[in-house]
Amino acid sequence: MELLLSVNQLVKKYDTKTVLDNVSFEITKGEIVGLLGVNGSGKTTLMKVILGLTSFEAGEIKHKGNSNYLKSFKSRREFGYLLDCKLFEYLSGYDNLYTVGKYANHWQGKTKTEIAEEINGLLDLVDLPNSKKRVKGYSFGMKQRLGLAMALMGTPDFLILDEPFVGLDPVGIEHLLGFISNLRKDLDITILISSHQLNEVEQISDRYLYITNQKVKEVTKNSSKKYVIKLNNPDKLLLNQLQSIADIEHNDVLFEAKNELINKVLKIIYQNQGEITDIQVTNDNLVDLFRGDSK
Amino acid sequence: MRDVINVELFKLWKRKIFIGIFLLSNFSLVYSLGIYFNWSFIDINGKLDLISFSASMWALLMMLGIPLVLFTFLAAGTLGGEIYDGQFMLEITRVKSIKSLVLGKLISIVEVLLSFYILNMALSSLYYIVFVARSKNGLGISWNIESYHSRLLLVSICGVLFLILFISIAMVVSVNFGTFRAVLLSLSVYVFLKFVSSIEGIRKLLPGYYTLIDDNDFSGLILLYQLFIMGLFIGIAICVMINMIKKRNY
């Protein structure tokens, strides 16, 4: 497999505070890698460092073996990204794409018709209408999709997505998950995707990088799953009964994803009139990691 | 870099900045109509010819500080505004170089300024021909260029260069302070220069002497010095700006 990105002994500090400490990992072509960690763990910083938006104190990052990739316009064009960046709110979706393409010199040598075709193709791809409506009037989901269209302009070979599921409704999340999977399948794009929502990242990632205590841990995908049921103000009696068959963390009930167990747990919750706020099925390893960090 | 300039102009166009520029360029229409209809609140002593009327209208605009506020605001918004609002990230990773991005932004604002200056002079000339030329304050229409015409035009061009200097200052300051504080700090620099220019011994050495002092001495040497000193400061501002952008974390 072709090595696309390698990060070696990376150190990033904000003033005296170390955010990333001797971080090393590699990403090979065609992978979808989930970048996980609790809020403030340094996921966005790591992505910004890779994109050259933030400097770093020590270490080396290589893209296709080249550590000077940020100085090369050609290399930088191979990156697409969706960060928490604001769009040009006074422009329409079409004009936003046109503007970004213009900065990237992407329209050079193309006719007006070719430019329009490409922009409309990108808007179609992310299911956005080509209207004159300004982005200011877009919903959050529409803005996310427009950001994704920007990221895909010029068909990059490496896509960096920072919290792409935030603010999306379940249908939007489902749509985006399918879309990201297809990107890899159809275009062979390598993707680094950050999130603190385990479920979504788990569905599409091949493996995970987990940031904790300024370090990156490589986490392999485990076939073993866990259910996490979140309860609203459960009473002591309910929790005591659940404790015999499941782990209790605050108001979360965690147990192995087996059918007989879920039946038992749900029965106890139902009998004690407990209120379920959320149910998640997630990777065993990841739950343990997050539980360790949030303590 | 032309792509960056064009896209910056495109964004300004979409923000309808040019409507404001066009309306402001019609500033002299009020004076022209005032002279034509003898409005009491328009009081102009003496007679004016085409060039002196146009140059006076520009000087009056400069004295009111309208172009200074407008262009420092535009310049700070196009750089610092986008840095603080987050759109700058969309640009900096995509352009060929930071230098071309920064220069492209600066040049686009300078191009708008030059359009404003030319449009302002052209419309002032038009309104002079239509309303002022045959009025009590007009000297008719003559196409003869006298030496004092050249002086008036050169002084007004120095005013444009002075504005470019302040555009550069506003952009530098905006990198770390955002749009509004950059405009305020730039205006503070202007007020400081205006204050210092009251000192007889050093006023000619200050950048913007011809803009800061109404009753100025015109000479080729002072003009050359002014062009040099303002060009030097603009150059320094550009270098500082590029370095600040390169070193900044986004």
C-alpha cells in the first residue's frame, strides 16, 4: 500500500501548553481513518497542522514522502478539507464555489460553460440547489454540504473532515455517511475524519487514531460491540437492578451487544419506568477509551 | 495574482460596494447644483476652472476624511475581517503563495480606490461643464493646461498615495486586531500625523504633507521626497503584513 501521509514525533504547543506531544502515525492511500478524542483533545489542531494552517514546534510531516509539501502549490491542491470555517455568507452557494476555485487557480484555461458545469456538478453531488439564495439563509446542514463541495473541488486525493456530522439531523448524517463511503469507493480518496460521535465514525472508518493526553494511540477496529443506553435521571432502584447485568457509568448503561442482554436490560428499564434518551451501538475499544478520558 | 485580484473585486461587487463608490463619486453634484441654483449653504469664493474645480472637490472629500474611513474599512475588512470571521482559511490553503494573496487583496482595494479617484474627477469635470462653467463661479470651458493645473493634479495624486499608505496600515493592523480596531487605530495614526504636522520644522518630512497641510509649499523636491517616503512606508507595510500572515496560526 502506498504511504500517503506520515507524521513523526510531532510537537505542537500553544504558548507553553503542549497540545500534541511526540505524535507519530501513518496513513496509507485509500484508508478512511477516524480521528477521535474528547473535546479539546487536539483533533482540529492536528488537522490544521497537516494543512499548514498552524505551525508546529518539532517533528516532521511528509505527504507522499515529501516534507516540503506545504510549499508546493501542486501538493497542496491534493488536499481537500472541511474545517469549521465560515463561508462567504453574502454569496450564493454557486458563487462560493466559484470564489474558492478562483483562489485555487482552478478555473484557469476553462470556459464559462465548463466552469458552470463543474460547479453545478459539485452542487448536485452534495444535493444542493443552484439558486441565487445567499449562504446566509442556508441551514447548518446545507452549509456543511457546501463546505464538503468546496473540499471536493479539483478531486483531491486526501480529504480532511473535521466534525462533519455536527449539527446534522439523522437523515443528514445517514446521507453523509453514504456519501463519504462512496467517495472512497468511486474516487479512491483517502479520508481523515474527526468526530467525538463514535457511532458515525465507526461505521465508515477502517481504523482509528485516538488522541489522549497529547498523544495519539492507534486503535484497531474490534468486532466486539457494546450497547450504550443513556437514561434520564434514573432512580437508584433501577440502577441497582441494572448493575447485576451491565456496567453503569453516571447515567449510562453499558453492556455487551447480545440480544438476550438487551431484552433483559430493556425489560428492567420498562418495569421501573426509566426514560431512555439515547441508544448507541459502538466499538468496545472506543467506549473504554472515551470512558477513561471523560473520568 | 490576477486571479486573486479579480476574485476580491468580484466579492466587493457582490457586496455592492461599487454602488456606494458610485454614489460617493457624485459628491461634487451637490456643489455643482448649489452653484447653479445659488443655494445659500454653498459658499464658494472666487472663480474655478475645470481642473481646479475637480481637484478642489477631491481635496474637500479628503479633508472630510470620507475616503480615508471608507478605504481603511474596506482594506481592514478584506484581510483582518476575513481572518477573524474564518473565511481566510478557505483562501490561504488554496492560493499559490501567501505573498500573492496579500498583494492581490491590497491591489484590489487600490484598484477600487483608483476607480473612485478617476470616477470622482470625471464626474466633477462633467458637473463643472454642465452646471458650473457658465455660473458666477465658473471660468467657462478651456482646455489649456497651466502649470498650476499640473500642481493641483500632482497634489491630488499625492492624496491617492496617502490613502494607499493608510490602506496598507489598516491591513497590517487588522491582522492582529480585526476590522473595527484597525480602522480606529489607522484613524489615530492620521490624527497623530495631523497633530505633528502643526510643527513647522518637520511637517514637510511627514508622509502625506500635501494632504495634511492645506496651505502647502509645492516643489519638485518635496514632491519626489513625498513619493519616496510614502512608497517606502507602503513597501515596509507590505513586508510586515506578509510576515505576520505567514507566522500566524489559523
